[in-house]
Amino acid sequence: MTYQPVPVFVYHSVSVDPPPWIAPFTVSPRVFAGQLDLMADNGLQVVPLRRLVAALRGGPPLPARSAVLTFDDGFADFHTTVAPLLAARGLPATLYVTTGTLGGASRAAESGSLLPPAPMLTWRQVRELDPCVEIGGHTRTHPQLDALPRQAAREEIEDCKALLEDVLGHRVGAFAYPHGYNDRAVRRLVEEAGWTSATAVRYGFSSVADEVLRIARLMVRADTPPDRFLAWVRGTGAPVAPFPERTRTRAWRGYRRLRAGLDRPHPAPTPAR
């Protein structure tokens, strides 16, 4: 059966001067604004993530040509740059924050984050954004969950949710796997913690038949060619979920687990495909 492709776009930083480590995953404000306008010009209707999740759970159907906007990590430019661009167009989005980075700058691992230094959102800014966008969780320190011992992974998943709900004063249900990395055991922990949806990467379209705890996304990078982005907007150029996990994804997970077992975890922020 063929399903209508739903592009769930994942962005990170939107900046003209990002730190070198996140630069490959950054788009400029000009490019980002152009991509938003391209979606509108091609008849895509950006809907809240919760509408896709509801459809996945058998709820109301999505508009014929739907898309979802998501943002990972919690970079400070979401508040200064992204939110105004979204508000000017009346577009919804989901912002997944790494709680250990919140406070103005990502910090060393012992202080709560595995991300290298970068300007990050503060808790005050997250509270300001909360009425305007959906705030979701992205763990506490941004680890490779599928290479962690079970209890450590559980704490990352549960502590992030508890802290966000305590600060925001309401339930949060949207979770994103750091780097996109997950496996069946990690997805089970996410479900047990009470998250109602979870996004991976997978470099594919979502659909109404996608897995609610492994929603496929398309990562927009600095080197994403305009013609590829246009193809995604038009619903072509990538597989449509559900589709099986790639062999190279399983092999990459095995390699990272081996490195972690040798106490030499792979450091590169390479998202899973």
C-alpha cells in the first residue's frame, strides 16, 4: 500500500555564525525563511506534530499535503531568529530541548551536557516560548541512548520529562532521540516513561502508517541542495514510512556499542539514518 508522504523536517541551529561543531547542521536565517516560503508556495500545510501523532493513533485524518516542523537541542537562535519567522507566518513547530544545556550555554559533561559549547536557550526563554510552540524533551545530557546501560538510559529519558513538566507546569509528551539513535529497548523505555510520541531521523517521510515512537524525519543541513529540499516539499526523493531499519544503521549501532563497551564512545554528532 502507498501512503501519502508527510515531510517532518528537523532543524538544529538557524544562524549565520554557528560554532564550528554544529555548522554542518545549521542553515542561515535567509535560507530558512526561503524554505518556509517554498513550503507555502507549493501548497504544503504545516500542522502541529500532535496532529500527526493523533492521526497515527487513529484520530482525525491529516490535510492532504501536510508537513511538520521540528527543532532539536535548544539553541538560543530559536528564540531570537526562528520563533519570529514562524510567528510571522502563523506556523506551528515542536522544539525538543536538552535540559542539561538550558541556562545560556552548553556545558561540560559533568555539568549536565555532552554537547560542545554553543549559545543555548535559557529556562526563562523556554517558558516564554511554551505558549507559542510545543516544547518536547531531548534527554538531559544528549547521550547515545542505544549505547547506554539500561538504567542510565532510563534516567536520561525520565529525568528530562520530570524536569520539563516541573518547570512548565503541565505535561509534555513529545520526545526526540539524540542523534536519532534508538532501538527497541530504548523505545520501550520512552513509552514506559509516559512520552506519547518520539521522533528519530531515518531520512525518510513519515505517513499515517508510521510508528508513533519512531517517527521518520528529514534532516535539513547546511549542505542540503535546494533541489533536494524542493523534492522533499513535493513528496519525492526519500522513502515513505513504514520501512525497515537499514542494515548500515544496525552495523553503526553495533560499532558504537563496541566503542562504548571499551569506554571509548564515538564522539561524532552523526545522526542515524
